[in-house]
Amino acid sequence: MLKESSFAPGSEWQTDLYGMACEQLRRVAELIDLDPDEHTRLAEPRRALVVNLPVRLDTGELVSFTGYRVQHTLTMGPTKGGLRFAPDLSLGECAALAMWMTWKCALLGLPYGGAKGGVRCDPRALSPDEMERVVRRYAAELQPIVGPDADVPAPDMGTGEREMAWFYDTYSQAVGQATPAVVTGKPIALGGTPGRRQATGLGVVDVLAAMLERLERPLDRQRVAVQGFGNGGSVVAAELHARGATVVALADVGGAIADPGGLDVPRVAGWAAEHGTVAGYPHAEAIDRDAVLEVDCDVLVPAAAANQITEANAPRLRCAIVAEAANGPTSPAADAILRDRGVVVLPDILTRGGGVTVSYFEWVQAHQKYTWTETEIRDRLRAQMTDALDRVLEAAGELRCDLRTAALSVAVRRVAEAARLRAVFP
Ligand code: GLU
């Protein structure tokens, strides 16, 4: 006989990550006095598809990969979110990430519910041909639930423009016509949007710049330390440098460098492109990788991995503002310490919204069959990010809470309101 707990509602999503997402929702629900009916409706994904993909490897061997797509809420419009190809991907992870996409889209005012999906595989172990077969079969299996007005995937960990092109083509072959609005993050030649790749980093800078303005701190007088020099960190560092800020320290997986007088970021980028790391850059002092977080600065930008600012180092941070450019770089315990120390934390759910915002612009252009200019995209991104920051600051004032809680509260309220107005079917 099966144990009773096997049938516990929602048990199929259970993972640490999903538990974390639910706990966040529970705490915000309490703070904003969320109607228990709306809480119930938002605490679990609306639907999910689990598929097994038979794929022939280059050796001729047939293997079966597991793919997922979770749609968290269908209340706000089509669903939106990335495709993650990773060896430990699970239904529960997709469920948590789909819920976070719902909050991110709601906070940014995008007409989407959240989704997330992908394939459990090691993309680095697959040849380009194998990867193409996995993506195409996955896209074919997802056909019943994706579509330009139903669910619109995008790149995430382990996927990029190439995979989006295959997904787009597979879907289009099935419906018999080119359907560019079915995915975002496509190559430019297929209707991708210029700036999509830089969008997350630029969005971080937009939120930070607007916050500095509200605090009456001139951007060009800020000393900044950036941990991470990949797609996010390098864009943030370059943009802040270009706008006159002084980048005093930079780190990546290979090492860290510092110069209190300011690093020449384009030169460092040239060095990193050539040597694969910022380490060894000759015109700066080499420092310990972890020390970058504790450098004396005004703004610290964690743009590397999760869980970097912890209970252990939070008391030693020497910055006034943390602008999160990575996913979940600050642990909940560190959050509390920074709050007590008066350090402003610009939370990831707000700062990292630039990617999906420019995805939205790509999707709108595909629907309009009209291309916007790069300037239009840049200006609209800035406006969208700044508006979101203002909504968060307003909520923080009203609820007397930190910006992370405030951001979540804005998003949850917005989705709950929409759910209430649509009422329960039937
Ligand atoms: N994967 C990205 C995110 O999580 C992009 C999602 C999208 O553009 O739809 O924000």
C-alpha cells in the first residue's frame, strides 16, 4: 500500500527550492494580509508537462532524456520563462523557478504568468548534432502547451540563441508557418532583439542608477566592486565605468584584482577575453577572490553565484548599497544583518528583470511585425526598470519592510488582484 504522504497535495513539486519559494510567498502573504483563497491558488503551479525524449546519440545509441515545462499561473496572460538544460533539473526546481518568473513579470508590469522548463541533461556532454536533436524533440513534445499566445520560452542556463532558433524552427514546421513569437532570445537574423544579451546587466545598472538618484548620490562619484565578470558582471562593470563610476575591484572564477584609483574596465575586458580571466591583469593589485566582497566601496555588485553574501561575511561588507546581479547571492541570514546595518539591498527579482523585459519587447515586435530601434529598446527598458523600482520603494514605505519583501509584495498583490477579478471557474 502507498503511504498516505505520497498523496499529500503538492507533493510532486517538493524540493528545497520549491519549499523556499512557498515560504517566501507565505511570509509575504502574512505581511500583506493576502486572502487565503488567493494564497491557495498561487501556492501551486497551474499545470506541468513531463516528457521523455528518445534521442539518438552520434554513436547510434538511443537514450531517453526527461524534459519539463511548468506553468505557474495562467491568470496574467501567456506564460513566460526560460529553458534550462542541466544535469540535476527536476520538476520541483522548475516549479520554484516558474513561481519566481510570475513575481518577476508582475513586478515589471509584463502581461505574463511565470513558466520554466528544460531538459535534464549535461549540455556540455552533447555534440551540437545531439543537442539539436534534444531541442527539436523537446520542442515537438511541448507543442500542445506552448505557442505565441500560450507559453513563450526563452534562454536560461545551458541554452542560448542557437537553441531558440531550433525551437522556433521546430514549432514553425509543425504549424506550417513561421511563428517568431513562440520564443524569445532568438538570433538577430531571426527576429531577435539587439541588446537582449546585455539586457540583464543593463537592467541592473538602470535600477541602481535610479536608486542613486533617489538617494541623491551622483553615479559618477560611486566606487564599485563587482564579483563576477561573465555575461552579467562584465556588462554592469563596463556600463558603470562608461558612466563615470570608479570600478575599484573585479573578480571572476580565476581570481580578483583591485585598484582604489579605478580600473580601466575596457582594458581589463580585453585582458579577460585574451586570458580567460581577469587574474594576472598587470595594471592592478591581485587580491583574494573572496576579498572582493569586503573591499571598501559604495556599491557592491554580486554578479557570480548564489549564496555569496552570508552570515559569515555580511558583518564585514564595506558598502552602502548591494545591487544583486546574480540570482540569490544574499542568504536570508545575511539579508537580516545587512538590514540591521542599514545597507540597502536591491533585490534580484527587481534588478534582474531586464532579460525578460527585453524578451517581452522581442515578443511584441514579433506580434506587431514591426522592428523597434535599439534606442527605443534601451529607453523603454530604462523606463520599465525605473517604474518597477518606484513601485518597490512605495511598498517598502507603506509596509515598513526591506526592498526584497517589498518587491515580492508588489508582485503578489498584482497577481492576487487579477486572480480575484477573474474569479474561480466554474
Ligand atoms: N531565463 C530568463 C529569466 O529567468 C529569461 C526569461 C525570458 O526572457 O522569458 O529571467
